[in-house]
Amino acid sequence: MESRVALRTAQLQDVNARLSAEIAMRAQTEAALARSEERLQDIISMMPLSLFLKDAESRIVLMNQACEQQWGVCFQDIAEGRDIQHFPSDQSAGFHTADREAFASRSVVIREELVWNAQLQENRLVQTHKKPVFDAEGRPQMIIAMAIDITDSKRNEENLQRSLAQLRELSDHQQTIKEEERRRIALDIHDDLGQNLMVLRIDVSLLHARTAGTHPRLHSHAQRVLDTIDATIRSVRTIINDLHPSTLELGLGPAAEWLIRQMEGRGAIRYRLHIASDAPHLGLDQRQTSAIFRVLQESLSNIVRHAQASEVEVALAQEHDAILLRISDNGIGMQPGDDGKRAAFGLKSIRERVHALGGELRIDSQAGQGTALAIHLPQSRERVADVS
């Protein structure tokens, strides 16, 4: 009997010792866990990025200092409370909708949201990333979220876009003024220099006719002067057409035909021009006509200088309420890294002209396979109404 009691006592003592050890170990584990949680809290609190946690009911249960500053609130004021008490109702409704979306999608939800900052007395635009967390049974447990204030970057982006738009408007205005000045100079040259040359030619022609058979040397000299005057007249006409082709007044189609004829006479490149049957009714105003003509002129000049092409095809057509211009060649094409070369500056000029008119430019090019430019330009609203 005594031996059994002693054995039982020893067993109980052993069990008590193991329990004491387990209790001590659990206490140590809990203490370590508490220290880890405290360190995690400190890390979260000191992080410059706004972090917060929400429970399954969209209650904020944790918020770091960066988030407090971003929202202009104190966590103690909203702990265990719904944020509807601290934000406008429409904002709170949006927050909760995003929470439900995150739980429903079981994935991270990224949204841009306005957040009222009570201290600054203004709305701040933040980008929130919300990740749902579920328990072992798959039930919603919490949302881990971070918020990035993008107010200033968004304003800077909008300011940049406005500046770019203003620069394009200025560039477009400068191009318009330049085209008007070209037209004025061409008209002045035609009216003044052109007329004076014609008067001079008439006078020299009379002298040339009267000296025939009577003054051979003077007659020969008058002929040389006539030849010089004719060459000067041709040069003046070329200058006038380069400044402002008279065919521009007839529309883009005739102007394109004239330009192609001019290009054909300057080199060995073979040109093909396709103009849709409705070309006389393209619906372009004078500004658009001049701009597209200059785009075509710049494109063909680029091809002559850089493409090493033997064939060029130009197609002009109308599609619904837009003008389509396609320019393609069979040259050497563009290679990676060509953006910084001289040929690229011509393309940049073309792109700016097209964008200033609200159009789109697409460039398709591969080394050794030529280059194709496709321009999509909306018609002017006034002319579209007239055509319709």
C-alpha cells in the first residue's frame, strides 16, 4: 500500500513538474508574442506609409501615425468606432463599398478615394490598397490597408497636362501665323516682284524685236537678258509655290497632286497617289488643309533625305467624320535607337502638327521593310455640317 502511494505521489509530482514547465513555457511564449506584437506595433507606427486595419464590420482597429496625419484624426478618437462618424457620409459609404468588394473578390482592391482631412479642412485624394484576410473557415476576418496620398502628384500631372495643351495650342497658333505669313509673302512677291519682272520682260522683248537684223550684238545681248528674266520668273514662281502653293486654295487633293508632280521632277523615286472619289468634299477648313499639306510635304522630304526608297505610295481618303492619310515607302525603315537621329525630328514635327489638330499619328516601321505613316484626323465640325 505504501509503495503504491509513493509511486502515485511520484507520478503526480512528475505531472506537476511537466505542467509547471508547460505553464512557464507558455508564459514565456506569450511574453515573447506580446513583445513581438509590441515591436510590430512600433514598426507599423513609425512607418512613413499610411497603414490601417479594419475588422469584418469595417471598424478601424489599428492605425499608424502616418495615417492619422494623412486623415487629420487621432486613432483614439475612432478606436472601435465606425469611420462614418468622422467622414462625410458619401465618403464613408464609398469606403465600406470598397471593403465589401475586397471581401467579395478575395483579392486586393485598389481605388482612388477622396478623404476628408479635418485638420486641413480639405479633401485629399488617396490611393488605397485593401487586402482581405479570412479565418480558417473562410469567413471575413479583417482588411489590411495602406493609403498613398496622391493629391499633389495628381495636381502636378493635371498642371503638366494643361501646360502641354497650352504649348500645343501655342504651337498650333504659331503654325497658323507662319502659314498666313507665308501666304502674305507669296502674294506680295507675286504682286510686286512678279509684275515688275513681267513689265521688264515686255520692255526687253520690244528691244529684242526692234534690234533684229539691225543691231546683231544688241539683239544677242537682249536675248541673253530675256533668258535671264525667264529663269528669274521661274525661280520666283518656285519660291511662291514653296511658300504657299496656289493649289492649296483648291483643296488638299489638288495640292497633293501638285506636290507629287514637284517631287517626281526632283529625283528617281516613283510616286503613286490615290485620292478617294469624294476628295473634293473632304470637309477640311483652310487651317487643316495647310497643316496636312505640310505634314505630307515634311514626310516626303524625310523619305527623300533618309529612307533610300525607290517607291512611295500616298493614299488620301475619308472615313465617316475623319480624314485618313497614309504615306508608305519601301526604304530602309527605322531601327531601334533612331529616335535621337535627325530624321526623328521631322517625325516629331509631324506628330506635333497632327496632335495640334486633334488627330492621331501611327508609325509602322521595321529595319529593311520601309516605313508607313497613318494619320487619322477629325473633320472640322462646321464643314461636316455643311457636307451632311
